[in-house]
Amino acid sequence: MSEIVNRVANSPLVTINLEDLYRKEERAVFDIKDFLFQELVLKELDFRTALKSLDWNKYKSKLVAVTCTADAIVPAWAFMLVSTYLSSNEVEHVIGDLMVLENFLFESSISKVDPIIYKDRPVVIKGCSKFPVPAYAYGRLLNLIQPYAKSIMYGEPCSTVPLYKAPK
């Protein structure tokens, strides 16, 4: 009787799990809509007064998206003013919605990946995740490692979809 050999475990295949790059801190939305007069108009003096009196500690240890969900024209400086308060309180944030925040967080993590470690290696970008991984992250990772990898596949090591094979 022949011994069962795990060819996946013994292969040079490298698996990248984007789930490992997911930041687990709580997400929060700072919605400027809540500071608009009748959810339509930004009154500068009222807005500045409200921001000064706000308890910014409720955003500590959270990742914040600064946005406006009302169908209103809000000047860029209003978002920037909120950003100054969050920065002063050392709160990591972006100006944009939660998707912009997720893309930013993954970009920050992916930019720290050294693509040289994938040189001439077959790579699998894992597909299943317990956490939401935006499509942006898959595309960004692919662009980073493609110039180095021997091949790139998507899925699980036992069942992959080929995406790229380096020319010989």
C-alpha cells in the first residue's frame, strides 16, 4: 500500500490570505448630515459650535469614515474641519464612506507587503474570508505581486482558478 502524500503542503505554493490584513477595530461613521439645518444647509457658525462641544472621545480606538449621507451640497472645508478634530484626538479616519475607509485600510496594509518574497513562486490568493475584503484589495494585491510571481491563482490551494502565468 502506498503512502498518501499531501502534494499541496509539499509544494512551493504560497497562499496569501487577505483576511490576515483585515483591521478588526470597530468602524464608525461621522455623518455631517446630523449637523445640517433641516438636513439641507450647513450653517457655519452652528457647525463650528457643535463640533467644539462634541465629545470626541467616543471615536477613540475606532476607525472613522467622515461622510454626509444627506442629499445636500456640503463644502469640502466642512469635511476637513471634522478631520482636524479627529486628527487632534488621534483618531484614524478618512473622508469618505465606509467603502473608502476599507479600501484605505487595505491599501495601508498591502503597501507593507514585500513582493520580492513571491519571486518565481506560484501564488494563491485565498478567496474565502470571514471578514469583508473589498474587490479593491484583490486588485491592488494582484498588481503588486504580478511582476514577481511565477503564477497567480485565486481560491483555495485544493481548488483554484488560474489568473496569471509569467511568460517563459
